[in-house]
Amino acid sequence: MKALKLLLIVFIFSLTFILGSCKIQNLIQSSSVETDNEDLFSAESRNYEYKIKPEDKLSISIWGHDDLSVGSVFGIYNSNEVYGKWVLVDRDGKVALPQIGQVTVADLTTGQLTDSLKLSYSKFIQKPIIVVKVLNKRVSLLGAVKQASSMILDEDQVPLLELIAKAEGFDYYADRSQVKLVREKDGLAKAYIIDLTQMETYEQSNILIRPGDVVYVPNKNGKAFDKKSNRMLPFFGVISSLAVFISVLK
């Protein structure tokens, strides 16, 4: 009887240890987060356009003028960051382009830069057709998704659920009610909590993600419990076997 009591005490102690230590340490913890996402749907946010900044990589395509293009969406081989078909914006916000030399591009949208280049190249080309692309508009998707990664965005804004779909969806332990968006605003990082479990708030939750955003999907605490309990299963099996063995001897 004493042996059975001892085994019971060991079992309870082990179970208490597992339950007491089953807390996931998630990334990007903060005591200050926004649960009211009104400013994510403001007119300013809806009309957001990416502005070129230093260290950006640009491709500039001019129809029928590969000699003046830096990468080209019109050629056989499309403009591509991997193969170096781009020009880097320097620290002063400028790029050097064929025929027209140094051009200030920082703080311009691609549409504004396109209009400016059309004006410059129209001195040499009749009605130039020009396409400007930023090749390094990245967003980071981290945490409990199947393919966490840093992604290149072709558009200025992409719906959150579309981004998660590109990562092949949530993993089993994802806490879909506590998805965190970190976005820089006025030089400061601001965090928002987004609940993706309620159909009633779908429109407010499927926010538009923009370049530079970080999206983090935390894990539920159940993940830690499952992992620890799986490791303890052999131990519990031994305790059960000993309990049966002792009871048989008695």
C-alpha cells in the first residue's frame, strides 16, 4: 500500500510539473497593443501607395528600348531581383539611369516616378511607354503558419488571409484569435491584435498588409502540453506497470 501511495504521489507531482510548465513563449510580446483597428481602415490606409526609399531595388522598363531599360517586363526575360536586373536607390535617394543620368526617386510612388521619367525620356523617344517596379517590397510572416517566410509583394497592399494562404495556411496549433500585426507609423512600431475566428468581423479582420509589415501568428499553450505529455508517456507507462505489478503481488 505504501508503494502504491508513493507511485501516486510521483504521478501527481509529474502531472503538476507538466501542467505548470506548459506555457509557450511567443515572439513580439508587448503590454501595449491595439484591439481597435479603426485606423487600419481609414481613408489614408485605403489609399496607401508605397513610396520609394533608399536601398530599394528598381526595375525600369522602356518599351522598344532595352538599351535604356534596367531590367524589362517587355523582354523575354522578365525583371527579377535574383538575377540582378535592377538599379539600387542610393542613400541620397537617387539612381543613375541611361541617357538622363542622376534622378531623384525617393519619396515618389511608382506612378509619380513613371510620369517623371516619361517627361525626361520624351526628349529622345516619342510617347515612351515606361513601367517602374519596386522589386523588394517585403512582408514578414512568422509563427504558427506552415511556411513562415519573408515574402515579396507585387502589389502595394495584400489582404491578410491571402498572405496566409501563400504560406499554405495555419498550422494545427495556431491561435487565430490573437494574430498580431506590427506596422511602423510615424517612425514608431505599432502592434495590433486581429481576431480571425469570427465571421461577423471578417471585413474588419481581413486587413490590407503593406510592405514592411510583420505578421505574427502565436501558438496556443496546448502545443506545449502536447509536446511535454508525449515525452512523459513512457514514464507514465512505467508507473502504471509498476502499480499493476505491486497490486498483483499483494
